[in-house]
Amino acid sequence: MDIHSRIVGLIDSGDPFCVVAVLSAEGSTPREAGVKALVDAEGRILGTVGGGVLEAQAQRAAVGACRSGQAVVLEFAMSGEAAADCEPICGGSMCLLVDPTARKDAPAYSAAAAAASERRRGLLLTVVSQGATVDTEVTWHPEQETMAPGWGHPFVDSETVRSCLSDGGPRLVAATEAQGSSVQVLVEPVIPRARLLIAGGGHIGQALAAQAVLVGFEVTVIDDRPEFADPARFAPGVRTHCGDIAEALARCDVDGDTYVVIVTRGHEHDADALRACLHRPVAYIGMIGSRRKVALVRQSFIESGVATPEEFDAVQAPIGLDIGAETVPEIATSILAQIITVRRKGSVGRGARDMGDR
């Protein structure tokens, strides 16, 4: 579940808890700026800000903050001298906010959670003022609001906002208020999760869906056989659709952060699915199969005018990175690794070896 939905749920429960947020991470660190975890009054943690000694200290600080009701900022220098010591030796530094006052910011967290579920973009701004005490304020700003002429914020300029929304990365903005108190603003883009559409609910589709959910994709599996579109076959969080695969792919709402994997039960169904999505504005299309099958489909598409050679060659077929995959889970891993490579690095990497026809 989206972290902001979790925050809203804890606010509604009335139980004390802390939002632990990574404000900054420099050098070699276990987590990045913008990562959040939730810690209750007993020290139990949901999520992680890096594990180890750092996280244990954050949990202890959160227990104390739940009692005092006062936010704190923790600074960590991970420069231990030896691996045998208790201190982390990554060599970087991290700054964490431990905030037990999220209840006052319930409207902002609710708006962010709703935006994420409705695939709307925007920003959460967490203003951290450090003087005699640490005070926080979290506000929500929809993308259309931040893009409007004249929009402004006392500490965040419009260029920072546009940059965050463009690359999806958070920013920490530092400023100074009157009376010498310092201000840090965590500018956190809330961007819809990447979509993964899997055409085919067989063994590979099931394994891929389970792995993709774990790394944060919004996963939908499409199959025309009711037994292979049964939600009971899939990991929690996976959506399923039973119906004609090509028609469903043609109707799906897609964008530049949508990834399509074609692993149906045969080459004719694969070709129909590919035809339905080949010219759609997606980030990635991959189709499983032997090199011979791919070559035959390619020839058919080009000769019939369905695709140019360049258009077909943009399809990742055979699919996946060449990691020597043999088993179904390994094949799923090779496919997901290729998708992550495209998403994070903008490149495909080495193609898979021939996987053979099913």
C-alpha cells in the first residue's frame, strides 16, 4: 500500500506513531532522500530507512518522540573504522526527520494518497523549522496548481518544482528564517506508480506479476481464459482482467511509464497482442519466444504493413536480459530486470538468449 495511505490509516486509528523521513542522503547510503518509514509507540517499524544501527537509533528516537509529541532531526555520519564495529562504514551521511505530529497534516497526506490511487501528480512539501524546537508542516500541491502562472512558495521556486516533477526525484531546499532559525523543505513528487500490463496469466505471467508488485509496479494481468484470470492465482495487489487480450490491450489507458509484456499461450495470440499495442505510447514492449518465432512474426508484420522494420525492432523479442535463465522464476526475473533497466537507465541491456516456443 502507498505509504501515504498507511499514514492516513494510522491517523484514523488514533494510535501514536512517527513518520520517519530521509531528508538528505549524501555519499554511499542505504536509502535515498524522500524514503519514509512509520514507527509506532512501541518501536515497531513499517518500511525501512536503511536498517542496522541507523534504523535502530531512529526507532528509539521515534519511541521518545511519540511520548513527548516533539519532532526531532537526526544526523548520521556513516564513517565507522572497521566492519567489525557496530557503526556503519558506508562512508556517507544521512539526515532523518522523526515526526510524531502527522495528525495535524492529515489533509495533506489524504490528498497525496488520493492522488496516488487516482494516478494524479503533485507535490508534498514538508517544511522543517529548526530553532529552540523542531516544527513541521506538510502541504499538498496538485501539479496543475504548481504549473499555474504566479504560483509560488516562500522557500521553493517553480524551477525546483518542475525539476522534481520531471525526473521524479525529491529535493531538499535549505533556507534561513528571521531570528536565526533554519528551514529545510523536502520537496517530494507524488507520481503514479509505473504500470505493467502482462498479456497472459500462465506460469511466467504469474511469476512476473508477483515479482513486479514487490518492486512497486501497478500490475494488471489480462487473459481470455477465466481460470488464468482468476485473482486467486496471483499475488495480492495484482489486478486481473478476463476477456479478449488484444481488445483489452487496445483499450487500456497507457502512458510513457507503461510497460507491456506479452507471454500468452501461443504465437498467434502473442502476435495479436503485439499488433494491439505496437503503436501505443508505452515505454517498453517485450514478447517471449524463440528467435525463429520472432523472425516469422517480424516478417509477417513488415510484409503486411503493420510495422516498419524500425518499429518492430524496438520490441524486446526475445524478451529479458541474458542471465542464463532456465526456470520460470528465473525467466520472470530476467524480464523484470530488463524493464527496470529501461525505466531507470533508459537503455535495454543485453537481450535474452533464445527461450524457445511454448
